[in-house]
Amino acid sequence: MRRWAWLVLASLLAGCASMGGSSLSIPPINVAGARKPSNPLTATIALPPGTGPFPVVIVLHGCGGLSSARMNEWATRLNNWGYAAVLLDSFGPRGVTTVCAPSAQHFVTPADRAGDVLSTAVYLRSLPQIDGSRIGVLGLSHGGATAAWVTQRRYTDRFPGLLRASVDYYGPCRSPETYGDVPLLALAGDPDDWGNSALTCHAFAAKLRPGQPFEVHTYPDTYHAFDAERSTAKKVEGHILAYNHDSAEDSFIRTRTFLDRTMAPRQ
């Protein structure tokens, strides 16, 4: 019976992935400092070709929510690299659509979303087509700030080994004194002033102890959302958003190299 259930779930997940992804309903768990949503977390999982179990990356949207086409682009990119992708919605279950305005940012914080990430990672360990020992997270903007935040010791001490890697795309890096042992890669544009991710992440690096697994790379003449290939340059809340082909392509190479190294199967 257990084998039959495994095969049914595997078939459903593989079939839904070929159609763009399968919906997940994830029970939130209690995490200190995080406000749980009143409803289950929702996400879409997309699997790469093959039978698995696959390493998986939880992808975190920015302040504008899950609707961005860039999220689907990231799912496709990760699938092409051999990773399952989980597009996690932190806003819908809370009845929030955006936190981009300064006056709205308290509605959902990186600390709240850290709880979402950990809840999702715990849930993913129950899926037979996911390698529960190889779970990473990648966040964009507000999601990038969350990806950096969730590497703190207070989380790694409670959930040792749950996350293998974290990638922060243009989100600020905060509280270096609390950083744990999850390898973290930060990527940002030097003139990007929305969160000042380049400045904060370089300052973060300068305060770490030798050997802590943090990497930061920043790009000249590169602004917020530089990976958004199909978008046009614009201003949001007074900040420049603009695609940069060279920076984006370099960041993809760095991200794949980082994930392949940090999330490789343990010997």
C-alpha cells in the first residue's frame, strides 16, 4: 500500500510539473519571532525531468507578491539545472497583496517569512520525490532579505541541517553577529538604493569571522531587479528597477556554481 501511494504521488507531481507545476498546501509551524498566517501556506512545485528524488530550491517573491513572471522564469531555470523549484506565496495566506510601500512593510516581515521558509522545508522533507537533505532557498528583493535572514543561528540551532544553501538577490544583509552556518551568496547592484543591498552585504561580510560561508558579489551600473529579462526600466517607490543582461547572466553562473557546490550529495 505504501509503495502504491508513493507511485501515485510521484505520477501526480511529475504530470503536474510538465503542465507548469503542482499546488501545495503547507501547514505553518511555530517559529520564534515569526507571525504565522491564519491559513495554510500555498506554493507551486515544479520538478525537473527524471524520477528523483531531487534537490529543491524554495524561491521567494519580492515585495509585490507571487504574480511576477520572473518567478516562473526562475522555476524553469532551476529545473534546467536539475533542481525542483517551489514558488512560495507568503502574502496570499495573509490577505496581503504588496508590502512595497514603506507604510506597508510591517504587514509581512523577513522574520515572518523566515517562518514560512522553515515550514516549507520541513514539509518538503515529507515528499518522496524531494531529497530532504538538499533543500536551499533563493529570494528576490524582499525575498532576498528573507533568504539572508533565515541563515541566523536561532534558526539553524533549532533546525540543524534543514537548509543547505541560501541565495540573496538584491536584498539587504542584516545582523552579521547572528549569522549561522548556512552558506549564503549575496548578489546586488552597486548603485541599487532600494535596501542598499550592496552596501549592507559588504558591511556584513566585513564583520564575519574567518571561515564563515558567506560570499558577496556586486555589479557596477546595475540596479534593482537586474535579473528581470522581460521587464522595462522603471521606478517603484522612488527606486530604479532595470534589467541588466551581463549582470544577470553572470549572476546565474555564480548561483548555479554556488548551489551545485553547497548542495552536492553528501559522501
